[in-house]
Amino acid sequence: MTQAHQGTALITGASSGIGAIYADRLAKRGYDLILVARNRDRLNALADRITTETQRTVEVLDADLNDKAALAQVEAKLRSDASITLLVNNAGIGTHTPLLSSDVDKMVQMIDLNVTALTRLTYAIAPAFASRGKGGIINIASIVAIAPEVLNGVYGGTKAFVQAFSQSLHHELAAQGVRVQAVLPGATATDFWATGGLPVEHLDQNIVMSAESMVDAALVGFDRGELITIPSLHEVEEWEAYEAARKTMSAHLSRNTPAARYSLEK
Ligand code: NAP
């Protein structure tokens, strides 16, 4: 079945794992694609397959998003290509190593990719989406945004940023027609784990989802207009209670006197 043309989706980290599945699914939904990652051969192979299967136009941009000049080129593409209707900020790295055994330079590289590049790419497209009154931004966070004790703390911190930034983007831009979704995958069977030093085979397979199932579920969440999508959380009422508690507490967080429990008088 031929899908109506949806414009162009720019997907970062599209050469493997979750990003490659987004590329496949979005092409099948009628998007042309711009695929971004470092590995040009893998991007080209994916682009060839998707073009053959869907007849959609697929452009490849090989860029190291840790490299300022390469990142600037992707930003320029987002600013200049008016066909882009969806940005999928997916490129990211992580690790499980604790603070005392992880290298701070590697941690800063992680922040540069997971936070700085995602932020710059969002800033590059958000004004155009807002002025057109249309456009979507899908940010791939992680369940460690909520549970930072699970893996490396800097990784958890970067994903908490992605979640908070997405919530704020939604708050600021939803009224202008910009759709924002943060996806919080649990453990997903991709190269992410081996790249981070812990092959996925070493995990309890009861907690590992396939990338296909994760992305298909996340797109159902996107279709339903969800801001936060946690594909592996069966107990949605737990998220709803957590979010309701956060919103209740938000109204009480700033006052002109300290709470009584901090009184100097005993
Ligand atoms: P993956 O298969 O390792 O994919 C990571 C992607 O990011 C690859 O396409 C990689 O391509 C790209 N990338 C890495 N460094 C880059 C750089 N400097 N510049 C440009 N692209 C770069 O892992 P994945 O699981 O699909 O990860 C995708 C996202 O899901 C990440 O943000 C990750 O944090 C998140 N996530 C994953 C899991 C999980 O369990 N797998 C769970 C929660 C969240 P190149 O090497 O070709 O550049």
C-alpha cells in the first residue's frame, strides 16, 4: 500500500540499532529520509535497501556529531531543507561503568553527543517548525532518565536531560503545532551494549526487547500524541502516579521561607 507523503525525516544514529529501524518504519509510513551517522558504508547499504523496498528518497549524511564542523553541517541542513517535517534525535552512546572506573574525557564525549548535539539539532529545526505551525521531534532518552542508578551515572544524567528538555519543549512549543515525544526504552537488543563494554547477551533476556518491537511500540505512542513513551512499562498507572506526584509537587517547590524541618530552632 502506498502511503501519503509525510515530508522528510532526519534521523541521527541511523546506521544501526534503533535508528535503522526508525528509518525502515518511517519510510514505510511515507517519509523521505536523511540518514545521519559516521559509518557511510552502513548508511549507504540501509539507504539502498529502503529505496528498493519503498521507492522513497533517502539521502545519506556521514557526520561525526562529536565534531563541531560536521555537527554544524547537519544543523545547516535542518535550517535550509524545508522538506524536513520530523527530527529523530537518536544518536547516542552509553556505558555501565561506575564513576571511579570511567574516564572523564569519555564521559564528556558522551555528554557532547547525547546532550550537546541533540540540543543543537533541536535548536536548528524548532524555529522553522514553530513558524510553520507543524513538525515533530522524537528524542530517544532511556529508562535511566528515571532510574539513574541502573547504569553509568553520566549516561543517566544525559538521558534525564533529554527527558526534561523534551518536557520543556512540549510545554513551550505544543501550542505552536510542534509535536515532541521522548522515548524511554528499556534494554534493547542493539550494538549499544557491546559498544559500551557489556554485550547484550550478558543481560537477563527477560528485560531485553528487540529494536523492532521497541520502535513499533514507540511509534504507536507517537501516533497517540504521547509526550513520554516507555514501551517496556506495562504498569502505565505507575507512570501516571509518578507524573501526577511531580505535577502536584511542582506547585510547592519555591517559597519565601524554608520548610519547618530546616528550622535552626530545636
Ligand atoms: P547503536 O546500535 O549503537 O546505535 C547508535 C547509533 O549512533 C549508531 O547509528 C551510531 O552510528 C551512532 N553514533 C554513535 N556515535 C556517533 C557520533 N559521534 N556521531 C554520529 N553518530 C553516532 O545503539 P542503539 O541502542 O540503537 O542506540 C540508539 C539510542 O537509543 C541511543 O541514544 C541510546 O542511548 C538509546 N537507548 C538505547 C538502549 C538500548 O538498550 N540499546 C536503551 C535506552 C536508550 P555510527 O557508529 O555509524 O556513527
